[in-house]
Amino acid sequence: QLQLVESGGDLVQPGGSLRLSCAASGGTLHGYTIGWFRQAPGKERGGVACISLFGGSTYYADSVKGRFTISRDNAETTVYLQMSSLKVEDTAVYYCAGCTVAGTALLPQPFGRWGQGTQVTVSS
């Protein structure tokens, strides 16, 4: 069974950078579209970025375009999110899951239940 584990979250200052990792176990991510989603307390999860492991196409929420980059490794077991020029409003728990792209919307398609996620805090 395919499982995804997030890591790499940290406390950073505004303008800083951070790299998150989404590692698969129990199989590869080949053929899937995988995305990063984030959630602040009391708020719904929102799409951040997605990548197709079939064709390599990438998709980004308007709020992160030009600042975040999503990528994957050649073994197709890990998806990364490189975050730069971080803002206070980027503070959230970040999760990875399957992703469906519908127009400009990035929608989660989780493999079973959500994982723990990884905390990103942007603060002075």
C-alpha cells in the first residue's frame, strides 16, 4: 500500500527559504499527479502546487507562483517543494497527497487518510 510521509518543515524568518520532501513507501509515484497542500488552524486545506509524474507538468496556486518550485526525483519516490521568499502568510501545516487539477483549482486525492504533515512557521 502506498504511503506518503512529509518532512522538512521548520521555523524561518520572512524572506527565507525552505525545502520540503514527500517520500513514498510501498511503491513509486509513477503515473500519479502529486501535490502539496497546506492548512492553518480552523481553515480548510488549500492547494499549493502539483506535479504530474507521467508528463512532468507542474501547476501552482497564484499565491506561490514565482516563489515555490515543485519537483521530483528520478526514482519517482520523492516529491519536493522548494520554497523561497517566504511570507508570514505561508505559515501552515504542509501535506502531500494525490492531486487533481481542475481548471485553476488544485484538489487533493489522498491515498487513504492524511498524514501528520510538516509544520512551516514564518515569523520574525
